[in-house]
Amino acid sequence: MTQWIDACAVEDVEEEDLIRFDHDGRTFAIYRSPDDVFYATDGLCTHEHVHLADGLVMDHIIECPKHNGRFDYRTGEAKGAPACINLKTYPVKVEGDRVLIALA
Amino acid sequence: MGSGIVIIGAGECGVRAAFALREEGYRGAVTLIGAEPHLPYERPPLSKGGPLPKVIAEEARYGEADITLRRAVRVTGIDTAARAVALSDGSILPYDKLLIATGAQARRFPGMEAAGTLRSLDDASAILGALRPGARLAVIGGGFIGLELAATARRLGAGVTVIEVAERLMARVVPAEIAAVFEARHRAEGVDLILSATVAGVDPIAVVLGDGRRIEADIVVAGVGAVPDTRLAEEAGLAVADGIVVDHRLKTQDAHIFAAGDCCRFPYRGSHVRLESWRCAQDQGAHAARAMLGAEDPFSRTPWFWSDQYDLGLQVAGLPDPARPFIRRDLGEEAFVLFQLDDAGLLSSASGVGFGNAVARHISVAEKLIERAVPVPPAQLSDAKINLKKLLKG
């Protein structure tokens, strides 16, 4: 059974932005795209374990706040050096005004 | 393309260039030559006290990309007529295109010969191994490397004295208002900062200042800048002026030889500059790879620097000019960004300091505004309620 975790309210995340969400000793990033869709990935950049929450979201790209590692937060795909390992992504659904993410 | 591409220097720039050649679809031979015995590693963590080494790419990735990595070998000369390099093991390696990415070496001024320097993994291992509670470190130079090492040493419990010839820290690239934040923090952490002080001499256990004072230490490290490693280029007859002179594509006067990273001097906003920057080394490595394969577009990335000291993070996009005014934007929790406009009213630099990565988004947006020459009204720069990202959307 997929375990859906209540991560935040819809209004907690601005459009084309992200917030940090910590749960059970793990840390995640919750994104709201410019077309108002929510996504979730692991919170730490795969290059040097810097939290992505301070990074810049442009369209569907999250840029690591430290070394310019960039990822497509919809798929987790690393978009070039110095990041070469993809980000893990998680299913997200919106129920009412809440954002839920599925943790395996 | 029979002989392939040879890259001299297996630092951030050379490694990025090698992989970029494959990403661009190049199928000829790629040989990456590094003087050090280690698998190529990232240099920024050396002064920041993180776990070492942090390799740029795992060894298997070189094989997967069909990159021949030759370690612990030096290039001893370039024969431009024959298009071949001579190696320290006596072999000769021909090239179709050659990239010089030899970087820079730590500088020592006369009288500082006995001081250590921090440039390589071996340097870092020796210095960090000696930093323990009660040890005394003397750092000559209040620049990025010296101050990062000072912060690392304090965290390890060592006593630290920093000696700087200028009247403030990081005077070369950091605005005074930001340098003052770091100065206060180092003093609060117990670092003995001696500013406006010259060094008369160094022996292995002390620094003697120009005024005769003697700073006793167990370890003395000089962090007084770097000189580009241009010897091979000079001997090959290429133009060198504090850096190997390259054009907008990073090509030297020789159509088959390119130079990139800390060792090159390149055109930037109407002048020629040489940077010592991890990000620029990567960007130029990738650009040189494309240029060697025929791309004509100019290198146009905005310079970007950062420094971590204690929990303070500094980021700079563009090249700040201390002689021009700054526009300040306060971000709360002691974080702020200083913007600078050029004569045409376009953003030319942004420098910020805050806890952790508090200024990262602003500096990243500024970097893109600089690169795209987006006009920015000064009142919008100073008003923290205005989201500068919107300016990028036009």
C-alpha cells in the first residue's frame, strides 16, 4: 500500500517555487510549477548534498543553490555538470487544499 | 581527425572539457593528462574542511566515455609545427586539437619560501593533518583560501592568526561592506586578524612582520594568490600576459591550440580578464570543447564565485568594481545583496552574504540578468518585496 503523507498546504508553495519538507528523518523538496502542478523530489542535491530549498526554480528546472547543478524536478533528470546523478522523485496528489506525497 | 584531442591538465576545466567532447558527439581519441597521481578531484573542498577527496568523476566514468586519463605524467613541451606534445615519460603524443588547462599555482612572495601553500590534495592533507586543538596556524593573506582555511582550523580547535597586507579582507573581489561581515565573524570566532601588515620573512615556526613582530606558529600557510601555469604556452611561442591570451572562442593564436580555466586571459565586457573560479573553469572547459569541434559562438558566461566560512555563505556574480556605488537589498536575518550597474545602467555585478545559501536565489537571478543584459530599474533592486525573477520573464 502506498503511504500518502500530508506534506503542506497548497498555499504554502508559491507558483514556480519550492519548499522544504522533512518527514521521518528524511528531507524532501515540494515544487509548484508555473502551470500549477505539484511535484516532489529528494531534498538534497546529488552532487554535494546541499538542500535544494534555497535554489532557484525556473520553469521546470530547479537549480542547486551552491554549484549550479540543475534538475528537471518533474522527472528528477540531472541536466548537466556538476550534477550527474538523477534526483529521486515521488508521486504527489492534491486533496482539497492539502498536498500529499507518496513514500514507498 | 586522425590524432584526436589532447587536454593538458586534469583539473575541473580539463575534465569537464573531456566529458563535454563526448556529450557533443566527438568520436576521436580524447587524452586527458594530469600531473598529479590522484583521480581528478574538486579543489574547492580543500580549504573548506569537508571530506577529502571529492572526485570529479568516478574512475569507471572515464572508461565508459572512452577518455584516456593519464595520471602522474607531465607535458614537457609542445611542438606546434608537428602538432604533438612531449611527455615526461619520454613519449610523444600527436594532436589535432590541443587544450591547455594547466590552471594556476600558489604564489609565494620573496621571504615566504618557508611557508606552505594550499592548492593540491597533498597540500590539504598535510595542513589539515596538523590542525588539532592547541595547534597554532598562521595564515598569510586574507583572501578566500586563507579565510576558509582559518574557519576550518578554528572548527578543528586550532588557534589562528591571519596576516593581511591590505586594510581589509578579500579586497580583490569582495565589496567592503561584505568583507566587514566576515571580518567581524572571524574576530568573534577568536581569529587574530592583523590587517595592514607586511611580512618581512617566514621561518618554519614563525612569521616575522614588517614592524618586527614575531607570530609563533606550528604551521605557516601563504594564501596570497595564484600565478597562471603558462610555461608550456610561453615556450611554444603563444602570447602570454598574466594568462594565455585567447579570443572570444578561447582559441590561442595557433588555430589548433585552445586554453581555458585559470590559466587563460579572455575577453570579458570590453577588456581581458583572468579568473580563478571553479565555475568558470567548468564553463570554459565545456565551451572550449565545443569550440575545438568548430562552434563559433563566443564564451559569454557571467563570472561566479562563492566562499563558505563558518556558517556564512558568500556568492558573487559578475565582477564587482569597488570604485563604483552599490545598491543594497536587505533579505532579513542579516542577509543582504549589493548590486552594481555599469555606465549603460545594466547590471554588472551582484554580491551577497547570509547564513548558508540565503542569497543563492538572488545571485542566480542576477547572474542571468547580467548575462542577458536585461535593463533593471535601481528602485526594484533595492526593494526586497519585488521578485527579480519576474524581470527575466520580460
